[in-house]
Amino acid sequence: MTPLDEALARVAQGDRVAFDAVFDAAWPRTLAWCARSLSDPRDAEDAAQRALERVFEQAVDYDPRRSALSWILTIAAFEVRTVRQRRRRDQARVASLDALDAGAQPADPVTGADDALIDAESADELARLLDELSPDDRALVEDALAGRAYEDSNVPAATQRKRRQRAIDRLKSAWRALRGD
């Protein structure tokens, strides 16, 4: 059993004094792993910091029979993946805005798939379809098309994204039915 394993086991048992030992042993390794996985040093530091925050929040779930470093790096891998996904979404939004600046029609900013929903001759048909959606669905779709975040502090972010995706899917289905696709 390594010193990190022992220190994390102590933290899992409620020993607050062992936090420093875990941090001192885990921080350089976690930061190095995140830095190898992410090109931006600031992203790597953010991911490593969030990973260690989660380690301390979830310390009671640590199984002392497992390697502490493996457990910590597994959490760090999740944080790295989260940073990469956020970067991809940000890049898609920037590309969409660049296309708008160039005069192109906006692509679907939420799914990043399918061709653009709107072409110049179909704007009236789309407006009619939007009017047929429920007010909630219409607001979600309009926010998505405008690239705005849907925020309702009483609803978890994952639920908000799923509601938006279902609203967009309903609009796409209606659009395809109208177009005969």
C-alpha cells in the first residue's frame, strides 16, 4: 500500500488531517496527466483542480482495496473528457457565428448534425411550424437557433438539454413531414 493509498483511506474514514497528504501526493501527478491529455495548460489545471475537488467530495466512496492513484486518475479522465466536450461545443458555436458573419445559413447549433433547417424560400414554412409548437417548445427551439443557453435554475442542466433536444427533434420531424423527406 502506497502512502497515497493510506492517506486517501484515512480521508475516506473522516481523517481531515490526511487531506494535505492526499493533495501533496496527488496534485502533481493529476496535473501532469491532465497536461498530457489537454493542449491548453489552463484547461489542464482546471481539470486537475476539479478532479481533486471531486476526489475529496467522493472520498467516502473510495475502496481502500483499489489503487488511490488509479481512482484519482479515473476521476481526472472524466474531467478531461468534460473539458474536451465543452471545447467542441464552443468551437461549433464559433463556427456557426463565423458562418453567420459570412452570410451563410446557420447550422443546427445543438446537434451539429443534419443540414441547416432554414433556406431562404422555406422561412415561412418554418415560421408556421414554430407557431404550431407548444410555447415551451417554441422558446427552446428559438433559443437553440439563436445560440442562447436555456436556463431554469430549478431544472438540472441535463434535463434542460434533453428538453431542448426533444423540442428540436419534434420540429425536425414536422419539417421532414412537411418537406416529404
